[in-house]
Amino acid sequence: METRSQWGTRAGFIMAAVGSAVGLGNIWRFPAVAYENGGGAFFIPYLFALLTAGIPILIMEFTMGHKYRGSAPLTYKRINKKTEFIGWWAVLVSFVISTYYSVIIAWAISYSVFSINLSWGADTEVFLMNDFLHRTVEPGQIGSLVPGVLIPLIIVWVVVLGILFKGVKRGIEIANRIFIPALVIIFLIIVIRAITLDGAMDGLQTFFAPDFSKILDGEVWVAAYGQIFFSLSIAFAIMITYSSYLPKKSDITNNAFITGFGNSSFELLAGIGVFSALGFMAAQSGVGVEEVVSGGVGLAFVVFPAIINEFPGLNGLFGFLFFASLVLAGLTSLMSITETYVAGLTDKFKISRSKAVLFGGGIAAIISLLFATQGGLFFLDAADYFINQFGVALIGLVEVVLIAWILRKVKDLKTHANAISDIRLGWWWSLSLNVITPLVLGYMMFDLFRLNLMKQFDTETGNYEGYADIFIVFGGWFVAAAALIIGIVMAATKWRSEAKGVSEHSEEREAK
């Protein structure tokens, strides 16, 4: 039987797991979500969500990968042959995300260059849409390739696939040992400089000022669980894959706590840096901080360039550091996302790692060209919304219900984790997975469908962002459905030459 790749050190695994969790969303999503849901008071439901959903699911996925020693599809197959499709579903969702996530990293590379001479000019929104993305087509139209996106996109895929070609220990681990410390140092520099700006304290006051009245709002708690869920790389097949490379003697529980709190610490750091900069922008504009708060792509590529324009001294350097941090955060996440389908293909078809990287990564790179066109932003927006809401969130619910309620594997996984971990799992973990997490995720999905039905009356077309029916069908629903359908097809495909007994419970081998 072929020996499975392993991490060289525990620190290498933790850095890779944290690197996967810390992504673009930590920087541009968390600050806005926290502000909109009670400011400082939001940290109460956020911490509760971390301890009752984030870390419990991390422990569950770490244990699944470590116990069954396989990629997500192989792990689910070894748990129960009928559930393999869930592993492939998660892998296909990761595949889709990698195709457009890579493009956003390419934007950040271009913007790190633009920042040197402040090439975006005074009107940063016009520059992004017209001068950079050349968005002159309607939603659903492709247009031509945009050179300013295409060239850095090629660089992104060359770097990521080059690292994955090197393997787990010599590729992913070494890259994260370089990228994660560099990311933390760069962002610390950004934060230290940002908090010394005029108006920074007003920004931090806006960010941390608690609105305890919102604690009683159920939507705030849903937002907290949603933030934890999407920021920890849960249900992407990533953590199952990464933990399958752990040595047999590994402290599962401690690793999960370190990963969870490491991710949250960076989110808090990002919130401090972002709102300090927003406070400065508000002071320069003579308006309240609440009038300049933004999130997502708009924060990174419209608001921050405008802030950098007003920056006192060395604004080009500050801009370069900010976009370099986006590049590093994006690359560590993209590596982990791509590794899910590299590992899945290697396990399923018994092909070499090089072939899996070339085939899986190559197809993803080719598809990513769609998002590097003039109409790419529209396709990106629709695909991101539907694959996250009706892919990742739904998989998370299915995963927890399957493991906790249908297969009743919580006790077995707890026994496995407790046998090798310093922190023993007890009633807290079982209660979280059996009761709290499935109920909260179930309500999140119910609320999501409710909100989408409400959109029928909010937009002219009744669709997300008012997009046309045909575009939503093919650019949104079809993408989300394809991940599930292709996952089922992959699960129905015959496994190649898996050694006898390997598909059964790997813990029997470990006990010998």
C-alpha cells in the first residue's frame, strides 16, 4: 500500500490550517459584519458560535481525516459507502471557488503594483470598473479577456500549482511557513500605522462600541454563526484533507483550538486595522465613520485605494503592504482549496500527484479565464453567492446531520480524538454537534431560503441583485447544482486498485 504524505511538523500543519482559514474574508468581511451586528456586543455571539460550532466542527473534521486517512471522498467512503458523494460534493464546491478566488488574488497583485504610483487616480470606483476591469458588457455577456487580470492570474496559478507539485511537506508546509509569518508581520505594520492616523480612534470607537440591544436579535446570532462557519474553511473538504496527512500520534483537539482562535485573532486584528483606516477616511471627508463603512470587494478595491490616496506620507508603501497582505492571505487559502481536489483525484484514480495537480489545477485555471473577461465580475458575483449559500452552507448542515443524527458517529470520533489529545472531549462537544450546530445551521438555511423568497419583491426581476432570469439560472443555480450532480457522478465511478481492506475502517490497521 502506498504511504500517505505527512506533515513534517505539527507547527507546519497548524500554519497550513490557519493559512486556509485566514483568507480574504477575514480582512474584508468580518469588520463589516461585526459593525452591522452590534459592534463590541457582537463578540458575545461570535465567541459562543466559535465554541459551539466552529471549533466543534473543526475537531470533527480533523478527527474524520485523521481516523480514516483519506481525502474527503475517501474519508466519507470509509465511513459509509453511500456517503462518498458528500465528499465529492464538497470537493466540487472547492473546485468552483478556486476558479474565481484565484481571480480576486490576481486583482490584488495588480493593485499592489498600482499602489506604488497611485495609478487608480481620484475616482477609485470608476478606475476599478472601467479602467481596470473594462466592464462594458451586460450581465451574462463575456466580452474579451482583460490583460490586467489575465497576466497576474497566470502568475497566481503558476505559483499555487508549483507549490502543490512539490507535495505536502516540501510544498504546502514550506510555503505556509513563509507566507503566514509574512502575512502577520505585514498586517501588524498596517495596523500599527493605521491606529496612529487622525480619526483612527473614532473608527475604533465605532467598531468596538457595544450595542447590547442587538444581542436579543436572532439575526445577529445567525450572522455570528455564519461568519464563523465561512471563515474557518468548514465544509470545504479542506480540513478533512489536511488532517489526513497528520501522523498517527497527533493532538487533534489542541490543533483545532489553536486553528480556531488563530483565525479569530487575525479577524480581530483585521477589524482594528480596517476601522482605524475608515476612521481616518471619515475624518478627512468630514463625515461620520458609519457613512464610509463598507465590506467585500468594494472595501478592498474602492474604499481602501481612496484611503491610500489621502494617506500622509509613504502612501504608496502602505498601499503595497495592504494589497500584499491580500495576496498572501489569498494564496494560502487557494492552496488549501486546490489541494482538496488534487487529493481526491489521487485517491480515487490512483494517479500520481503531478498528474492530479496538472489535470485538476489545469482545468480550474482554464475555467478561471471566464472571470478574467470583461463580464467576469458578474459571473464571479453570481457564482460566489450561490456556491457559498447553496453549496458550502448546505454541505455543512448535511455533514453534521449525517455524522451526528444518521450515522451516529459522534461517540466513535470522540473516542478517537480523546485517545490522542490532551484536551478531552466531553458533554460540550457532543451537545454542540448533536443539538446546537444542526439546529443553528438548519435555521440558517431556512432563513436563507426565506430571504431569497423576499427578494422576489425587492428587485425588478425578483432575482439576486436584480439579474435576469437566464443569467441567474446558468450563472448561479446551475453552478451550485452542478457541484452536487458531478459529485454524485464521481461517487458512482469505480475506485481504481484500492488495496483490499483499505476501504474499511482504517482504525483497525492503526490498532495493530
